[in-house]
Amino acid sequence: MPGLTDNTAILLLTVIAAFLGGALFCSWLRHRWQRWQGFRRMCRGRRGEQQAARLLQASGFRVLSTQPAGNLMVRVDGKPVPVTVRADYLVSCQGKTYVAEVKTGKPAPRPTQGDIRRQLLEYSLVYAVDGVLYVDMARGKIQRIVFEYPQHQKS
């Protein structure tokens, strides 16, 4: 490098290499941390779903299926696209069948929150059931969700 002594050039290259090495290490560490957090969320979710099954049973529901697949067809520009959704449980009680969605975490999202509401609405349309249950494990509460649709009048 012009105008630099050998020692200064070596020091500059060492600093640059250390900086790049540190940046790579921090990037790797961040990636590992995110994976660990995802693993912890997954474990917490599984524990919450197992606890939810016990809560449902203690509340008089019988678990018929875990992670039941529901299928629907979406047409995009006229082309059919098959879609599969998975609820947490299919349960029954007093001759009626329900699809149950479990949410864990403190606080668990509200069933009226946009993405959760749309998920529950989708389940109510896809599964041939008598109703939708929202299981809030943070509060240990089962809520029955009913969607009411406005009556649209054509002019």
C-alpha cells in the first residue's frame, strides 16, 4: 500500500480481518440464537397443545383427531390451487363436532385479532363441524367462536 510502512499495513489488515471475523461471528451467533428461540417456541407450543388436550377432556370434550387436515381449492386466475390447512384438534361433545385451535404464550393473541380471526374463519369454512373452539392456554380458557355474517341486499 503506497505511503504506509509495512507495520502500519499489517496493522490495518489485521484490524480489517478482525472486524470481518467479528462480524461473521456475530452473524453466526445471531442465527444460532434465532434457531434456539424457534426451538423453544416449538417446544412451548407442543407442551401447550398437550395441556390443551387435557383441558378439553376435563371440559367434557373427546379428542377425535390431532392435527386433522382440511382441504380446499383456491382458484387463482381460474387455475385451481389445492390448499391444506391443519387445525390443532377435532373434538366432540354431546353429539356435536368442533375444530379447536390452541394458542400459547403470555399473552395469547385474542381470537378477534386479525390473523387469528381469519384463521378461525377459515377453519369454520373448511371443516364440516358444528363450531370452532379457541383454546387460550395462557388463561386456561376455552372459547366458542361463532361468526355472524351481515345480510347483503342487492340494490
